[in-house]
Amino acid sequence: MSNIGHNSISDEDRRNLFFVHRHHYLKALAVKKAADSALKNVGKSVKADLGPNGLDQIKLYEKAKTDEGLQAIKDEIESHRQALAYADIPVNTQIDLFDMTAKFDEKAYKAGLTAGLEGETMINPYNEATQDGQDWGRGWHEGQGILFEGIKKKEQPEPESELIKQPDHGEPDFPDAEAA
């Protein structure tokens, strides 16, 4: 009776498979290390450009895009509000970051702007013949412009500092050490 996962193969075949799998593992590990390094560099760039909380903001933004994530954020904000109240820090109003204060006619524009900034394909959720459809498209184009302008700025090399150069006066008039 053979055990689950046990293959009846020769020791030589098993040894060969060991080295094949070792090769695949090491290759995948190298890819993982390179990806980890690239992710760390992105984090450093975010911190340099957006400050120490920039990466947290990006993560929070992504989390808020799901219903579960949004609820978790609301719960955490309420928990923070309670903790501040317990510490006798005056919090006179309930924090409501999710109040839709944007005018209704700006909603389509802002949604398009966000889609453009996220680099999404232009798939207008509104009928393009309506005002909302036109506003969404205008926002998307503006977001794309901002995104690509930012990408161009990040891809431009840093200007090299110029060294102060003295004019070339030919060979110096120092006597050779051998001639002395």
C-alpha cells in the first residue's frame, strides 16, 4: 500500500527531480527577492515624495475600495475617536469622513478624475451623451494628464551638478623631479 504523495521512483530519478525542483525554487526565490527590493524602493520613493505617511495613505485608499475594507476603516476611525475621548482630548463631533459633501453635479467628474489618476482604461460608466458622461470624460482626461505629467517628472534624470572648471593653460611649468 503506497502512502499519499509517495511516488515509486528510483533513487536516481528522485535525485534528478530534487535538482530540477531546487533550480525552480532558487529561480523563484531570486524573482521574489528582486520584487521585494523593487517594492522597497517604491516605498522609499513614496516616502520621499509624499512624506512618512504616504505609503499608509496609498494602502488605506486601496483598502477603502472594497466594502469590507471600508467598514474596517470606519470601525478603526471610531475606535480612534473613542480612545481620544478616553484620553480627555476634546472631540466634539463624530468623525464622518465618508459624508458625500461633493455637489451631485461634481460626482461624475471626480469619479472620472480618480479613474484617470489610477491609470484605468477609459470606460465611461455614464452615457456619453449626458452631462454626467461628459463630466466623467473630462475628469478622466484631466486625471490622465496629471498622471502622465507626474510620470514624466519622475523619469527625468536629476541634473548633474556642474563642476567649476578652470581654463586649460597647457602643461604646468613644474620642473621634473628627475631633472633636479
